[in-house]
Amino acid sequence: MSQLFNRSQYLVSAYRYDQLPEDSGMEIAFAGRSNAGKSTTINALTNHKGLAKVSKTPGRTQLFNCFEFAPGQRLVDLPGYGYAKVPEKMRKHWQKEIDHYLMNRQSLIGVVIIMDIRHPMKDFDKQMIHWAHQSGLFSHVLLNKADKLSRSQMAKALQITQKAIAAISDSTTCQTFSALRKEGADVLSQTIAPWFQAAHD
């Protein structure tokens, strides 16, 4: 597995877009529903068990959490999306800030869209794939929690999801993943590490 992301360190947390680091350099955003396992995924990728704070209660990522692994190169854990128990006011705040981030962030080069493999391709997931494709950004889908399925179920879910993605975007890649077991972390690393070089060129 690439050692690139092992150097990741916590940089800053932002409640609002204007509290984010200066909009320069390059960053990849991790997006997904609140219970998709975004924080656990970042920990698996960076090989840092406690880098991104993990909560037993979905929806606890209520901030933009930024991690830097090289000067001007960042990973951004976006606030979880669509969790029903979050107050309406908070949900609206997140939606506004996430939308503003996605539409305006010049340093954003790609997005990793994390889904629960048992419940993939919800409306928000489809919107993210479509938006990334239209915006010319790199995009990669992680079907997380693959440890919950048998190998045959996992293969079937991957096949169905790939077909659904292809109807939206011809550039979005997809893989199965288990943040819990760190299965697929090497594939994830090898997929997104070249984005930084390609964007730089």
C-alpha cells in the first residue's frame, strides 16, 4: 500500500466554509451518508486508528475535518449527510455549507463517495456522482461494510452498483471496501494517490 497517506496529520475542523484552510493546493473530499463509515475509512486509509474521530452514533461528523499528508495536499472529511435524527436546522446548515464547498472550492480535485454496500446508490450518492462527472473531478465509489456480506453477495452488489454508476458517469471507479478490516485500503490508496500527480500536471 502507498505510504503517502500514512503521514496524514489533523489540520483543522471547520463549522463553516469560510473557516477552512486557504483555498490553495489540492484536496480530496470524502462524502457520504452519516452511517456510511467515512471517519473509519479515513483511519484505514491513513493507517491511523484515531486520526478521524469515530462515534458509535451516526451523524457525529458535524464539521469539515481536514487532514494534511504533504504541504498543500489534504483529505477532507465532509459532514455526514441525511441522518434523520439530526435537527432540521443543522441539516439545512450542512446542506448549505456542503453545497457551497462543492461549488466553490478551487483546490478540490476529487471526491470519494462512501456507501453502505447493503444500501448503495441513494439519491445523494447519485447526485454526487453526477456532479463530480459534470464538474470534471475525479470520483471513486467505496462500497463500505463489505464484511457484512458473503463473497457472492459482495460480488453481486459490486456488479449492480457498477452498472448503476455507468448510467451516470463513465469516469467514476468503484470498489468493495471494509474499513473495519482494512480490506481494500491498498486499492483505495492506489486509486486516489495518482489524482494528486495528475492534477498537478
